[in-house]
Amino acid sequence: MKQFLSCVRKEFKHIWRDKQTLLILLGMPVALILIFGFALTTEVKNSRFAVLDYAKDPSTRAIINELDASRYFDLVAELHTHNEVEKVFQRGQAKVVVIFPHGFATDLEHVNKAPIQIIADASDPNVANTLTGYATTVMMDYLDRYKEGRKLPLTIKTEQRMLYNPQLKGTYAFVPGVISMILMLVCTMMTSITVVREKETGTMEVLLVSPVPPVKLILAKAVPYALISFINIVSILLMSYFILDVPIRGSVPLLLAEGVLFIITCLSFGLLISTVINTQQLAMFVSLVALFLPTIMLSGFFFPIENMPTVLQVVSHVVPARWFYQVVRGVMIQGLPFSAVWQETLILAGMTTVLLAAALKNFKIRLA
Amino acid sequence: MRTLKFLLQKEFRQIFRDPAILRVIFILPVVQLLLLPWAADYEVRNVKLAVVDGDRSTYSRQLVAKITSSGYFQLDQYTHSYKEAFEEIETNRADMIMEIPRHFERDLVRDNEATILLSANAINGVKAGLGTSYLQSIIRDFNGEVRDEWIQTPRLSPEIQLDVRPSNWYNPLMNYKYFMVPGILVMLLTIVGSFLTSMNIVREKELGTIEQINVTPVKKYHFILGKLIPFWVLGLIILTIGLFIAWLLYGIVPVGSFFTIYLFAAVYLLAVLGYGLLISTFASSQQQAMLATFFLFMIFILLAGLFTPVDSMPVWAQWFTRINPVAYFVEVMRLVVLKGSGLAEISRHILSVLVFALVLNTWAVVSYRKRS
């Protein structure tokens, strides 16, 4: 035990000595939470639009003003010829162009029907769909007022309710994701790199000839990173609760316990990588390609899993972060009890056991 | 010039000597382009719907049939209890609940008005928003059919209508991959460029070989150029591989000219490499360099408008995208590849990135010290 503790102390010194790295490790969650919380939103608003108004009558004016006044649109340009439409898109100045034909108001008054064309830049299909939808709604609202609220017979009204996240904040999905991302980074990448570093700089040999059992040496390397990760989880939870107003609906001890389980999973992963790899650059790339990208891509927090082709959906089952993400989202946002997430927990625990066993079995006392 | 030639020879040898790194350089683009576009698919379809039908009338059944045949929705459950439907939401088996109240048909016909309640699991905001609006437009259509059934409309309709005709340019099939793949190419160049360079000089520091260079009469800018050029060449090769894969797998052929893409990429790579080198001259260990690069890289990528629209960001973040080279490249790639913009349209972007390239590289040359 004493041996182990002194090894742990050595690792802490290593980390403490490199203040910049420590700063980044502790500051990263703060920066990420702020970015995800405030800057990233899939909600579409303030989209730049341009109009090509051949009619220039009170009706078209009114519709343009209403579009501009809504929170979804900002008017950036008034075009005069059809050729300009293409230019506006090619310069990336507008996402939508609304075209009114000649005699718009007259048509509306006499023929009872007037056409409007909405051209959307569909490079981003979702934004295009959403904007077309918003613009149509604004126009229909105008029409309702134009008709002076004459009520139509047989109207089906819809009432909508957004469960769990009434304001459609992106943060709700992101916070659990950021936790798993940070843990992967700190535990897996950093741990694997510190072990490999000792190999690369040759100090591993010194450690191996010492009377400390190698397993203890390696476990000691993991301890400080586990601690940093735990601090990170707590700081992420505190920040999301107090700054981002993300509720924690479930039990906090359960959340922390699941966090600890995932920390151990990540550490085992990192140790496994470090047993098979010999240079830091490679360790970094493997952590990045084999772990970090799948964590972002396949855990379901950034991209919806159900949209993926079957192969990827199957692959996503072996990504630990996917299960952890489900647990955190369930407990934190939906307020589910342990009885609802025990399966995911069990799967995570199983993965951890396998990874840890593989890492310990693979660990060689002798250097090649 | 001769010095530079020898330095380049050395750097290229060092890169090609390490088969592992070389493999990573070439496997990374393939893996990323193979996987990411499939994963990064925000297209909303197959929304799983639980229907609570408290009416069980002809109309309610017709409406449900219309919704399920639309192709956007999968009927997950057809029940009469809201509680059961809500359980489906809690366990993620359903994304939305449509609740048709009791006496829906009777109210509609007798009172001329009936209400349908839509609830969506809004943790995934995009899905909830688009799902609700799809559902509303189907209900609106259905409403029209019901009206037609009851009211004989005269030929020249007395009802005033706006005939809104949407059209989608540049991506009429609404294929999400067309949008993501150009962005992923940007990510690729950025990852390879910044990581490899940022770890490069530090590695020499860590291994001690930098001392040997420092005692030679090699000039500072020679040294930095020697580090820069090989990765610049590698970056352009990777871009070529990436464009090839994009064509092979996703049939994406840039609408604009290749010359524009390569010109911009060449300038952009200088900026990214300069940024990597700058970190490398400051860092004292590879681990530190890696972490710093990663940290900044993540902020740059997230705030580049790659995954979420820049227009929706708050003002401070939009301001940040103006000093973020990644944001420029993402925009340029999408402009050129999808819309065929030419040099004239993107001249502002090129100039901005050129300024970054000059500043970052000069800074790297200045801050690289031959003394430790």
C-alpha cells in the first residue's frame, strides 16, 4: 500500500509540474459547456433572407415587414432582377429568397389567389425545410389577418407541447454528451499517453526494475486522472445547473456513481491502448480515431443513432459512451430511477471488466 | 535555398520512415469519410409516433392512416391511454404522441372545431420541431379533405388563398450528405495539419535532436519552412484523396472549379500549419502540445458552423467565426462544391485566411528560439 501511495504521489508531481496541461484539463469542460450551452443551437433563427419584389404593393410590403420582424428572419437585400438570386446564394449572403410576381395585390383581390415563390438554399436540407416552413407560417398568418379573421368551418386545431425541453434548448442533449467526451479525453487519451511517454523517454525501464509490482505502477498512473475526471464531472454538473439552467431531475448520488463507473471504463481503455502502443503520437492518434471520434459520432448525443445505417447502429452498441450517454440523459434530464437504467449500467460494467482484464493480461513486464 | 533542400530531405525522410504515422495519415481520411457522413445525418425521418386515440371514429382512423402512409412516421403504438403512450416516450421507443380526444369527430362536425394534442420529446430539438411541423402539415391536408367532403366548393373558390411555391436549390434531393461531406473534408485537413505539425518540433525537443539543429547555421525561417512544406504537400495529397473518395462513395463532384478549391486549400493549409507550428514552439512536451491543439481545434471546429448554423449563434460567437480560419474554409467548401461559386465570390475569404497564414507563420518564426 505504501509503495502504491508513493507511486501515486509521483504521478501527481508529474501532473502538477505541467501547469498548462493541468489548466487545460480543468478548463476544457468549462469552455465546452459555455460553447455548447450558449453558442451551439440547432434552432434556426436570424436567417438572412433577400426579396425579389416585382409587385411592390402594400401587400408584399406588409409580408416582407412581417418576415423581417419575426425572429427567424433578417432582411439583408432587395434584389431587382432574377439573375441576382443566383449571385446572392453564391456569395453565401442569404439562405432564402422570396419572390413576389407582378400584380400580387391585384391577383389577391380579384382572382382570390396570388402566388409567392420561396427559394431556399438547400445545401443544408434541414435549415431549408425549417425556413420554408417558418416563412409559409408567417405568410398564412398574414392571410388570416387579410381575411379579417373570417373563420373557416370544420377546423382541426393542433396544440403542441414540447416535453422535457419546452424551449428546445440544445443544451439538454449536449450536457450529458460533454461529460462523456471529457471523460474519454482525460481518462483514455491522457492516461494512455502518460504510460507511453515513460516508454518513449526510457524511464519505464527504471520503474520496471524497481521492486514495485508493475500492476501497481500502472494503476498509480490512473489515479490522478480519475480524480481530475471526477472534479470535471462535478464542475460540469454545477455549471450546467447554475449557469445553463439545465435541471437535474434524477438523483445526484446515482449520477455520480454512474460517472465513477464510466471513469473506470475509460481508464481501462486507456491502459489497454498503452500496453500495445509505443509512441505518443500513435497513442494520440489511436485514442483520437478509435475512441474520440466514435464517442462523438456514435454515442447519439451529437448525431441521432436511429438515422444511421444498420451497420453503424450495430457498431454503436460496443461504444461505451453510448450507454453512458443514455444513462446520464435518462437520470439527469428525464429523472428516471435506477430501475430504468440498470440494463445500461450492467452493460457498462461488463465492458469495463472485459477491458480491464484485457489490459492487465496484455501488460508485459519486459520491454521489447 | 540549398539549406532548405537538405532540410526538406531530412523531414520527408523522417515522415516516411515511420510507417505507423504514414498509415494513420492515409487511413484517417478514408475512415472519416466512410463513417462520418453516415453518422452526421440530421435528416429527420422515421419519427416514431404513439397515437392515443380516444375517439376511434372513422375520421381518427383515416387521419392515422394518412400519417403512417406519409413515410415520415412510424406508428409505434395505437392505444387509448395517454399513460401508456407516455411510457413509450420515457423509454425512447416513441418520439412523439398524437392525442385525438374523445368525441373528436362529433365536435368537428357539430361545433366546427376540434383540437388534436401533439407532444414531442424535445431533448432532440430538431426532431421535435420538424416532426411537429410535418405532422401539422399532414393534419392541415387532412382538414382540407374533410372540408371538401362537407362543403361543395364552387369552381372559382371564394376562399382567398396564397399559393406558396417552395423550391430547393443546389440540393433538390435534400441529401444531407452533400452538406456534410465538404465540411468533413475541412475537418480532415485541419486535424492532420494541426496535429502533425504541433507535435513535430516538440518531438525533436523531447528527443533532444533539436539541439543538433540549433548548433548548425540553419536560419530560423529555414527551419520553420522545412517543417512547413512537407506537411503542406501531405495536406494537399490528403485533400485529393478526400475529394476522390467523396466522388467515389457519395457521387459528389464540385460544381465549382478544382482550381478554386486547391487555391483556397493551399492558403488555408499554410494558416493551419502555422498554427500547429506556433503551438509546437511554445509547448515543452508532446502531451502538452497535443492537448493544447486538441482544445483549440475543438473550439474552432465547433464554432465553425460545421454542425450548427452560424446565423443562430449569439453575437460573440459570430464575431469569433470571423477570426476562425476553419469557419472560412467550411463556408468556402460549401460555396464552391455545392453552389459553384468562383474566385470573385470568395475573394474576401481568401484574403482573410491569407492574413492568418502570414501572421501565424511569422509569429512561429519569431518565437522559435535557437537557445533553450
